[in-house]
Amino acid sequence: MERRDWSLEALNQLQYIDSLDDSDLKAKSISSWVSKYLMENSSIEDFQLDLPLLKRLEELLFKNIAFMKTYQSNMKKELDDFKKIKKFLQ
């Protein structure tokens, strides 16, 4: 039961993170979620959810992976733009 509660908590938190509009906050929250639920002595196999909830978790994970890839790309572009501006001003 404890593992199921942990799994439901993780799913609920990921659903909340998915609803965030602020991309910086969302990226930080995803990173924090992964550290808490997938990195520290746990793995995807530790989730004890019914099939529909497990599929929802999978959907959110892939959606947030895609978001993080886009976010990383945007941050890299912004960093490159700042470097160009800095070089121009020197």
C-alpha cells in the first residue's frame, strides 16, 4: 500500500507539473521530480499503478521529455544570442 501511495503521489505531482505555464518553473519542477522519483534508489519499475494510470504516467513522462528537449534547445539559442551580443559590445 505504501508503494502505491508513493506512486499515486508521483503521478499527481507530475500532472500538476504538466499544468504549469511558466516554462522555467516547469523545467525546474520536472528536474526535481526526476531526481525524487527516478534517480534516488528508485526506477520506473517501482511504480505500482493500474494499467490506465501507468499509461497516463508514461504519456506525461514522454510529453515532459519532449518539453525538456525543446526547453534545452531554446536555452541554447538564447545563450548563443547573448554571446553574440556580448562579443558585439566588446
